[in-house]
Amino acid sequence: MVRRFDQTYRDKVAWWRDYLATRDPEQTVVWGAGSKGITFVKVVPEGARMSALVDVNPHKQGRFAPGTGTAVVGPEGLRGRPVRSIIVMNPLYRDEVAQAAHELGLAPDIIVA
């Protein structure tokens, strides 16, 4: 079981590395600045180059992810940014994130981690 976990982990990291290789990480954001989002930008190659972590919690906004220094912004912080992809950490929020992006005038790819 441990070997299977190790391989699954490596496969997922490789998939995200390849995903970001086909996009500009600076035009990609992670929606969710909790432990999953912060770990994502630290572990995935090129993750630290993502332009922001987005979180609706005002206590997280204006801060930076430990280890990478990735800025944490509220949804309004995306207005006017060239965002091509939003990676959603929690699949339950996919539709809500899509709606928020639309309301901000954005039309990014939205993908669930």
C-alpha cells in the first residue's frame, strides 16, 4: 500500500508539472489558501511561480504562503489580472469559483485538484 501511495503521489505531481508546463504559471492561480493550496504551490514544480492563492477569508488576504511567498488575495484581487487557469483545491466549490470568475469578467479554465 505504501508503494502504491508513493507512485500515486509521484504521478499526480508529474501530471501537475506537465499541466503547468503547457501554461504560464504566472497566469494561474490556486483557489484555496488553506493547507492544500499552500502545499500545492510548495510541492508542484513551477507552483511557486503562480501569481496568487485566492481565498475568501479576509484574515488570509494580504498575507503570503510560507516557503514560496505566493501572495494571498481575495477574489476581487483577480480583477484585471491575466488569469488563464484557476486550480480549485476543493471540488465542492468548483461551481462557486466559476461563478465568481464570471462575475469578475474572467473566463479562465477551471480545474479541480
